[in-house]
Amino acid sequence: MTPPAATRAYGAQSMTAPLREVLVKRPGPAFGRAFDDPAHGFLHPVDLPLAQRQHDAFVAVLDRLGVVVHELDAECDSPDLVYTFDPLLVADRGAILLRPGKANRAVEPAVLEAWTTARGIPTLGCIESPGTVEGGDTFWLRPDLLCVGRTLRTNDAGVHQLAALVGGEIRVFDLPYWRGPAELIHLLSVISPVADDLAVVYLPLLPAGLWQLLGDLGIRTIAVPDEEFQTLGCNVLAVRPGVVVVAEGNPVTAAALAAAGCEVHSYPASEIGINGSGGPTCMTRPILRG
């Protein structure tokens, strides 16, 4: 059983338990240059001051909700470092360094490990070549049940290594090729748990086995409409059960969450989120939940 958060300095084996501490990265020069390289996948040239204002607004929401926000004071050549969810996991026994399948992100795990080590968080292990795993393909459905998506960025070798490090139960779900590497979908592109018994889902791309598992566990679902999938409607951050943060511009999803009893908070995401395809979950690496 996981000790209570008050007795721990780290550990976040949940997507919905109260978010106590989180690591974020404010967009800097690399983010501002992201459109210069088509491999980064940004939609248009970055307005860096606007991205920074939107990120500040997002952090202000977390602060108002009582989350301790740590800012990563580091820069590298990868614009995607802003999306701190992907390079590592923080399990109850320590940090697990992942190995992103997107080439420019290879430098990111070491940057985050320098921060976790300085905070006294031990490194539990790392994903090694030929394995690849990105955080966006992982989520805890329960503290002892990790769901992993097998995608264009998370492969079999990575899944097997991650399972050995995490222990407990691992469920693996295949995601479709869809539109290929240029518009890759992570597992968390199609599901966001927001309470123990409630998840936001995009049904057209949700793996059938995962849909069945949600039903078996009695987890209700809120379906994101097609028009809000591209505006990050399915990427929802639970700050605590039923208290969520969503990207602006998703009124149908926000209304459905409210109708289900959730307290909904929003932030502007056009430049910080939609341009780089990263929602509120992507921009946060939970350090401590519970």
C-alpha cells in the first residue's frame, strides 16, 4: 500500500489522486524555434511571448488550486521539453527515465534526471536501446495497474523493460497508425482519467480492449466530439478527483464534465498547446500525488 503523501517526498502512481507537486518547463528559445524544423511537428511559427503568457496562465490555475509548481530551470535543443510528462515517470519507488521515440527528445530524460536527483528522488531505472517509451503512452488506472500504449513512439522492447521496472500489473493496448508520425497519437491522446470512476475518452481511436477494461472496472466515460479532438478536448488534467483543468475552446467537453459533477478550470492553449500538440497533462510531470 502506498504511504500517505504527507510522509513522502515523491511518488505519483495515479492520474487522479490529489496533485501535490508538479514539474513544468516554461517555453524558452528552443520552443520559439520549433517551427524551423518540420520534424518537430508544430503547425505554424511560434509566437514565443504568447506561448509564455499562456503557460503562465496555466501555472496560475495550478497555483490557485493549491498545487506546488516547480519550474525546470534548464534549456536544451528540444522544444518538446515543455511537455515534461513524456521523458520520465515518477513512481512510488523513484524516477524511471524513459527513452522517447521522437529523435529530438533523446536529450530530455537526462535533463529531468538532473532535477530529480537534486531533489533527492532516486533513479529506479531507465529504458535502454532498442526500447522506446514516451510518458504520453502511459497512465495509471489504479496505483497497481499501469496501462501502456504500443504506438509509433513506444515499442515492444520498451514496454517489456518498463514492466520489469514498475512491477505490478501492466496492460498493453495497441494504438492505430492513423495519420502516421506527423500526427502521432499517444494513449493519452484518447483517454484522460478524471476520477476513480470517470474518464474522458475519444471513442473513435480508443482501443477496444481498453474500452472493455473500463466497463469491467465500472468506470464511466465522457465522449469527446470529433470537433474537439484536435483542440485537445481529450487531454484533461485531474488536480484531484473531479477537479480538472482543460484547454479553452472545448465547450462541449467542458459542459459534459460539469454535468458529470466535475469542477472545470480552463486556460488559453492556442500557442502553448494546439501548435505543439500538448495539453495540460503533457505540460506537467507529477512529482507527488496522494
